Amino acid sequence: MHIIGSWWRASSTRFSPLDRRAIPTVGALCAALFLLLTIPAARVADARPLVASDILLDARPASDLLATWPKVGKGTIEAPRRLNASERRTAVKLGETPAYRALRAFITAENRCRLTDEEFARSVTHPDSTLCGLSLQPAYADRDSIRALVAEIQSRADSLTARVAAEVGRYLPSDSQWLPIRFWFVVSSRWSFDAVTLSAEQAEADGPIVLINLTEVIGYGGNSRERLDTLAHVMAHEAFHSALRQREPVLDGWTKYPLNARYPLEYIARIMADEGVAHWIDWQARPGADSIFTRVPGPREAKAFDHLARACNRVRDRDGDPSNRMELLQAASNGPLWSKYGAISGMFAAYRIESRLGLDSLRAAVEGGPGEFLKMYGRVAAADTLLKRAPAVLSGGR
């Protein structure tokens, strides 16, 4: 284009007879045009859906920690054995690896206390210790079961990544530059978390990181295969969050709905779209799903939307207690499953959109952001008197 453009700028000038040689001949112009058309233009990478190769699994953080513990029947946690300097150094170095630095950052944010290098090392070498909320005693007791689970993850890694990518990719807009979605499998406290997506800043990484706490995953089933089958649903849930974080900067519809409780209504709307779709991906194919997602709304769906309406009214009360308001906002996505009013109402909204309007419509709602998601559900609810409406105040955005 530069050649053609330059010629048009030159030819618009009045030339004197002495300057005739500067005017290109017809032959020269044709040659230039031919050259322009035959030089390959720089190609922009084609947008594509998320695929299995975009998902990276790393179980080494868990296996490395488990390697510091004896097999069941050797050693106790009630009377820790005497450690040598080499074993202590190994435990300290373990806490300095990227996965356990990320875990420690998460513990710091959640428990409001900083787990030092020495404290983390002591948690590993003396699992009966409880430091900054980290207690590895349950993991130590289940260490052989966790080892078997790690082996199952490693043996089924290819099928697991393919399954997660298939379940998540169909709900996301395509992209030409997917960053890897990294899963780090770690050993942590029981009853703390099973899976969490950390931002690049939190994890000190080049992109979002998903931490999977295998201590908690032990409770998913009676054997490693059952546990991994359930874990695959949870991983799809978290992969949706991680992939969406990548796309958000170029999706205008998400910028009006920050993940910030300072804007309570926008925050709740965001939880409905983000956590709602993630929960729908997670739960739609689980055993018993046909009794949850029914043509006639069930009591769980009605309860979630009723709680949503009450919460929106309460957070708009500027005279209310700020601490109560914050607790109410946290309940939108935290706590017992069926009490998470934002996530669960959003899950049922996602189900209704896909079942009535189709998968393409739900994917368009994800791309359009929380406002579009709520408007689309509003159209579905308006056409079915059995469905609960979402509060109109949620659709505005900042």
C-alpha cells in the first residue's frame, strides 16, 4: 500500500516540463501493482477455540512434597522424628518453588497472616503443626491415597486435558493467542479449598494459575478413578475462569463489571455471569443433574433467585452496616454450594439461556459480558411465567 499511496500523493502535484521524468509510466505502474499483489501480506493468526494443548497439568508440586514423607506405617506425626539439616533444607526449598509460593500467597490473603519459609518447612516436616491456618496432618494420614491420585492424574493426563478443553472451549469466544492454562496440583489443608484460580499477580506467574488441593480431592470419591472423574468437572469450572481472565481485556462488556466489592450491584452481576456459567459447566453432566436442571423450576432455583433479590435490596441500603454488606457480597460466591445466591442463580440462568436459545446464544452472552448475560436471561424469563426474574438494577454496569 505504501507504493500506491506514495504514487497518488506525487501525481496530485503540478509538474513542470522538466519534471516529466518523475511521472511513472503506465508500464511502471502496472509492474508496481503486480508486485504489490504478489508479495505475501503479514498474516494475523486465525482465532480458534480452546484446545487440549492449551491446558498444562503439573502434579510435581504434590509428588515432591509427598516424597518427603515415609510410606504409611513408617514414622508418626504424634512424635516427629529427628531431622537432619539436609531434610530441613529440602522442606525450605519446597516452599520456594512457584507452586508453593502461590499457595503461600493465597494463604496470606485468605488468613491475613504471612507463612514464613521456616514455618512452611515446619508444616512439611512436622505435619501435626498448625501455622497460619496450614495443617498437613490430614494429608499426612492420607498420603498413600494422595500418591495414588497423583499417579492416576499422570496416567490420564491426555484424556483429562482433552475433556476439560472440550467442556470449556464451547462456551468461550475464540482467540488467536491463548496463553497456557496451568494447573498446579498441591498438598494443603483439608477444609480450606479444593480449587482456586489465582491472577498472574497473585501467583507471580505470566498468566492465571489454578491450584488444586489434592488433600480435599480425596473426599470426592472412594477410589482414585472416582475422584478424578469428579475433579475433571471442577477443573473445567476453574479453566473457564482462567481462560475468561485472558479474554476480558478485549471484551468491552466485562469492563463495566469489575471484580470489586466497592461496586456491589456490578459485583453481584459479575458473579452471576462468571461464576454462574462456570457452575453450569461444572454441574450439567454430574450424576443427578437431570433432577437439578428441570423444565419446571425446582426449589433450589427459586430459592437462589429469591435470595438474589433480597441481597440486591440490602446492598443498596447505604445506611446499613458495611461489615454486614461485605459479608452479604461474599456469600454471592462463597460458602455452602446452594447458599451461593449469585453463583447458583447465575448457573440456572445459564442453563435456561442454553436450553431455550441454544449454545451459540450463551457463548454470545459470555462474550458480551454480565450486562448481555442478564438481558438475555431477562428475555428468556419474560417468555416463561414460571421463571424468576433477575433484579433489573443488576443490568446497568458502571
